[in-house]
Amino acid sequence: MHARPALELRDVSKQFGIFQALSSVSLRVEPGDSVLLYGPNGAGKTTLLRVLSTLARPSEGTVLYAGADVFAHPAAAKAAIGFVSHATFLYSELTPRENLEFVGKLFGLTDLPQRVAAVLDLFHLRERAETPVRELSRGYQQRVSLARAFLHDPQFLLLDEPFTGLDAASTESLQGLMRHLQGQGKALIFSTHDFEQGKAIAKRLVALEAGKVRYDGPVSKGARSQETEGGSHGQCSSDRGFFPD
């Protein structure tokens, strides 16, 4: 049997001017993994997701998919990855349906009408499918962004604060969907400011601080049972409570 393709960072660093966003990060994500990225603001979570998604080139190091450099062989990696950014990057003058159809055509999806209908239903967007995105609430725009990421049935889902702007019902629905996708062998790599929320979904914790990986292991062992400045939601504070010694 052939090993299933993995998404991998090897000694990746990323600089923005004098700011070191990532520093010698190595990370391997297999199909079926569920990874919570956690750390204080500025830890490098968004940059790491953007590098994994091929939207940002590292200053040093290599990004691999199935053992091949993703920037030398981008097509296979892009087809395998779905990315939801904290910013939606939707076309505001287009409707949700038009946004999805445009992306589907870029991927060359042959069953595009069926796929668009499926993700519109999955994220409860049918009633707003013909409304220009600029007229939608932040929560609905986030749903469209999620629908776009799921459209081409990717094997790796990279989600940067995916619960932002969602109401309680939509959050619960997305949590259930993320758990379901794990059972289908898809990989989830996501960040959230709410540790308890992330811990309920992920099996693996990658804790970042100042662009470095401080911990990579089972989520159950990665958190200390102590209260932080974030209160009952376990938001990351300036102390080191969620980072093992």
C-alpha cells in the first residue's frame, strides 16, 4: 500500500521586514489528523496557515505535499487544500452562488451545479444565495467563505478562526461537521481563541509562541488544568498556562 500524501513544513521561517513571524517550524500533517493551533496574538498561527495553504512563501525552509515542493508543483497541493482565512476575500459584488461558481470553474469542477447546491445547503445559504455578498452579515459571509473552502472536496482543511461571526446554531453545526470530516479521513488544521472549543474537536495541539512551536502532541496532555486570564473560555493570556514545561 502507498502512504497517503501528507502536508509538511520543514524548517520553515517567515520574516516580514525585521519581524520574525515563524522561526524554524517543522510540522507534518497526515490525512485524518485534527490539529488545533493555539497561542497568543502574534504567535504565528495565521502565518503558518497561510504558508501551509501556499498563499505565502516562506523566507527559508520547504513546504511539501506528497513529498514534493508545493511551489514547484502547485496544482496537486492546491487541489488538496481548502483554506478559510480570518478575512473572507469574497467578491462583494457577486452573490454567494456566483462566488462559488467562479471558484468552481477555476478548479475545473465538472459537476459544479451539484456541488454548489450541496455546499449552499450544507451551510444553510440557500435563502441568501442570490443576495450580493456586500449585503450579507459577517456571519453569513463567513458561511460563504466556508462553503467555498469545501466546494472542491479537499483532503486538508485549513481554518483560521472559522467560528468568527457565527451564531450559536451555526457554531454547533460547524463543530459537528468538523468532527464528521475527521471520520472521512480529512485533515483539519484550525486556530481559535477559545481553547475549550478547540479541545472539543482536535486530538492534537500545536502551541505556538513568538513564531516557534512550543508543544506538538496530544491535546489532552497539552493543557494545564488552571484558570487563565481568558476566564472560562480558556483564552490565551500572557502567562504560560497552556504551554507545557
